Amino acid sequence: MMDILIDVQDRFRWISPAALEAVAAATGQSRIGVEGVATFYAFFSQEPKGRVTIRLCDDIIDRFAGMPEVAKAFEDELSIKFGETTPDGAFSLEYTPCIGLCDQAPAAMINDIVVGHLTVTKVREIAAALKSGARPESLVSDRFDHLSPHERASRMVHNNIRHAGASLLGPVPKEAGLTAALSQRPVQIITDLIGSGLRGCGGAGYPTGKKWRSAATAVAERRFVICNADEGEPGTFKDRVLLTERPDLMVEGMTIAARAIDAREGIIYLRGEYAYLKPLLLETLAERRAAGLLGRGIMGVEGFDFDIRLQMGAGAYICGEEGALIPSCEGLPGEPKTRPPFPATRGYLGYPTIVNNVETFCHAARILDRGPEWFFNMGVERSHGTKLFSVSGDCLNPGIYELPFGLTVWELLDMAGAEDAAAVLVGGPSGTMVARDMFNRRLGYGDLGTGGAVIVFNGNRNILEIVEYYMSFFVHESCGYCTPCRVGNVFLQQAVAKFRQGLANPEDIDYLRDLSATIIETSRCGLGMTSPNPILSTLDSFPLVYSAMVKPSEGGIRATFDIQSAIDGARKLAKRRSHIFDSDFTQ
Ligand SMILES: Cc1cc2nc3c(=O)[nH]c(=O)nc-3n(C[C@H](O)[C@H](O)[C@H](O)COP(=O)(O)O)c2cc1C
Ligand code: SF4
């Protein structure tokens, strides 16, 4: 379903009521079901879009890097505002959340082409070229069609690899991990992974070997391996670099996983914002099939059959959450599921499925090659091996750093040239904001756990502006299923705005904490469980920022925060019971 709707959107530039009917008839689905998918994803449109759609990243990093001037230049050059399409149907202008180019902000997607380091001058050149009829591809090269997929990707986007570590970005021998895996029994592969201490690199840090063991031991006729290449956490762009420079290693890791859990089918779920990497990944898969590294009888081993399809996403951050990613692969709206059951026992199409991050699969292949002790001996207790950190914001050297776990924030900031950092957001908005007096804290699950995003802010940045932006991000990206997340985050965002305006009173700080706790406790998935983190961690790290903005007043903002009455009203609006009252949730 996703593939069909992506095709319709690309070809007609919108998904019209007639197209919904036609897709429903052709697929045997209900019209309302197709409409549910078409309206869920930001890249599907219910009104005609321009032949060229420019999606400007409006992440806070881009804003601080000059995005407002760039936006105005686009508006001036195309004579439309953001959210509009030119009357001749040539151009649309839209804002979009983080597109994974924070190290080269301000950045934009122009159809499937991406451009970074935007300036007013560059925008004028781009607009002039496009208005004269040039294809967006010609912005990359006049010879675009003759370039290899890798050449195209690397001309569009700089990798910015600042430090190559021992596991992923240094020299990697071809297929050494898969060769080693095939000399072992599947159970031994899993034992090796458990012994290595590898934890998932997508943010939650769950032990990879244990996840594979759950899937391998579940009784089932089919099993699936899914690579999560959705990379939507603002400030994270490490997977972009691995997908560009180590696609074979990632697929090798997926193939090892298939061997370990006895899966025959795999999926790479690639975020819509990385559509420019699709040809590169398709080429990688085709080359591996031709080389006998995918398909039937892999590497000549009879009965070892495994192949992978590529599933594109369509602009929904929540689809990075594995419980939402799976329905998206199934052609449904990306709404997270209540857990348990976990995907490892009941995932794609109801079968045991392991979902792992791009980086996790790459490490897995290296561990099979070099051995579990090699990996275990790097890093620190509870966080072994190396980790890719995506560093962006106020620093001289934004980019990718592969370093053993356990270094301090200071050490990373030194490497990145960020001596005047005043605040660092570790792990993106769902992570932890640390102040300068905490820069001796260590990056790793014993202290600051992270999927890799490290966003640097200097002393000129307004902490409350940053927090308000991230709350607006979560409001925008909530799938809306549970009321505390859908409504509570709006209240939190409004509350932060009132703090910024000096309209809060001292008790409202407690109220921020209470409301945050309610949202965390009653949300169904990780988005709601972490969305108040920008507030909570800045309340801890920068208490004066809040207290300086309050003044004793009659009402303050508290009255706005009656979450229970909000839940009642929203429940009636949604014509269904609130999730927080569902018995399966309270068990
Ligand atoms: C809102 C939300 C967004 C997420 N986005 C991603 C993502 O873009 N990439 C990713 O690998 N994991 C993401 N995750 C974590 C996944 O749910 C899952 O834990 C991960 O893909 C498992 O792989 P790992 O064990 O290798 O980390 C997200 C989680 C949440 C709650
Ligand atoms: S917590 Fe938020 S994103 Fe997650 S299921 Fe509930 S409404 Fe959707």
C-alpha cells in the first residue's frame, strides 16, 4: 500500500479522491482504509502539490544556522509563502522536521534531491535554475544520469566523518563477518552477540543478542529481519553516513541475523527523507544477489535462503518506533502497538521479527569477524564497543565521530571544537540536556545513554526557545492515539511559551513536572514516554532559566493544565474511550 501511494503521489503530485477510490478497488481494501494511510503520512498530499516541492528543514539547528533568511529568500524568489503552491502548479514550499542534515544546515529537500549549507545567494541560484526549467537533479550535476548512485549521494551530501573508529568507519574486510557466521551454528552466533555486550544503537539500548534469541526460539513458520533506517530523531544523522558508506556491511549484518534466527525475508525501512539513498541501496541489494550473497543458497550453503526488500517511509517520525514501523511495512498507518507482545515474538504479519538499527547490524557483522571479546573490551561497563556520535550545532567540526563508549561530554566537545558550549543535548530531544557543570558526565548507558545525537548550544541560545521548539516537534509527530500524548504535549508546549513570555507563576514549575509525569506514565509508546524530557531535563540542568521567568500572579498557567478534563473532551471528540482507561494498559 505504501509503495502504491508513493507512486500515486509522485506521478500526480497528490492523492485525489478518485485515486483513493481506484487504489481501494485495485487492492480490495476499503476506501476509508486507504484514506487512513494516505492522511497519516506527511509526504502524501490531499491537494495538488507543485511539480517541484521544496521542503525546508525547520529544525532548531537550521533556525540557528540562518534558516529564516533562507526561507524568506525562497518565498521572495517563488512569490509564494510556505504552505502554498504557485498558481501554475510549478512549485510548492513546505517546512519539514529534521531531514538528517544537521551537520550541513540549513538544508532542504527539492523533490528527492537534497541540498545543504543553504544561503540566500544559493537559494537565488537554485530558484533561477528551477524557474528556467532545469530539473532538480541538475542542481547536483549536469551529468546526474551518468553518475553512479554513490557518486550522486556523495555530491549531494558531505559525510563529515571526523573520526573513524575500530568497528565501523575504519577498514572493513568484505564479508568476513558472514563467512565467520557460516562456519558456526546459528545458536553460536547469538551466543557471540550476547558475549560482545552489543546493545541496540537506535536509542533504547536493548541487548541485541537477547532480542535475536527471543526471535530464534519463538515457534513459527516464518521469521523476519527488519533494518530500521528511519533515523528521525532530530540531530541524528549517523545512519545516513553508514547507508552511504557501509551499505554492504549493514546488509551483511542483516544476513547474519537471518542465519541466526532462521529468517528468509528481510526489509530495509528507509525514511522518505533519505529517498536520495534508495538507488544506492537497490544497487547494493542487486549486486549482492548477483554475487550469491542474497537469494537462494547464500555463499553456496544449501538451504540458506534470504532476500531483502526496500520499504520507503513517507515522512512520519513515529514510524521509527518499531511498533509503528511494522504496520507501516504492512501498508497501514504507523500507529504503535500496545506491548507485549514484542515484535521479536509477534511482529511483521504476526511473525517473530527482529527490528534493529542500521548501526546495530553493522556492528553485528564486525563482531562475527573480530570476535565478541574484541568488541567487549572496548568501551566501559554496560556500554561496550564503539558508538557513532552525530555532533551538530554550535561547534567548529560538526559531523560523525566513531569513539569507544565512556568518553566524557568534554572530551567529545574538545574534538568537535565546541569550547564555548553552554548546553549539550545528548540523545536528541527525547534524551538529556546537560549544562556546562555536567560536561564531565560520560556517554554510555551507565550515565548518558544515547542513540548518538549530540547537539551543542552556546551561551547565546535561549534554552526556553529550544525547549519550546522540541515540544512543538513532539506535538506535530504524536500519532494522536493516546490522549495524554496528543493533548498533554500541546499543554506543555503552551506552558513553555508562557514561561518565555513571563506569564507563569512559581507553582507552575511543579505543574510542569506533574503534567510531564502523567504523560510519561500514561502514554502507549516511547514517543509519549520521552516527549516531556526537554522540559524535565532543562528543569534539572537549568532551573534558573525557569525561575527567572516566573512572577507571582493570580492565575498563572495552571488552569490550562487540567489533563483529566482535557482527556474527557478529547475522548468525546475522538468518539472513543481513552487509551489510558483500556484494561490491557493498566495490567
Ligand atoms: C518515537 C520513536 C522513534 C524512534 N526512531 C527510531 C529510528 O529512527 N531509528 C531506530 O533505529 N530506532 C528508533 N527508535 C527505536 C526503535 O523503536 C527500536 O527500539 C530500534 O529500532 C531497535 O533497534 P536497536 O535495538 O538496534 O536499537 C524509535 C523509538 C521511538 C519511541
Ligand atoms: S504515546 Fe503518542 S505517539 Fe505513542 S501511541 Fe500514544 S499518541 Fe501515538
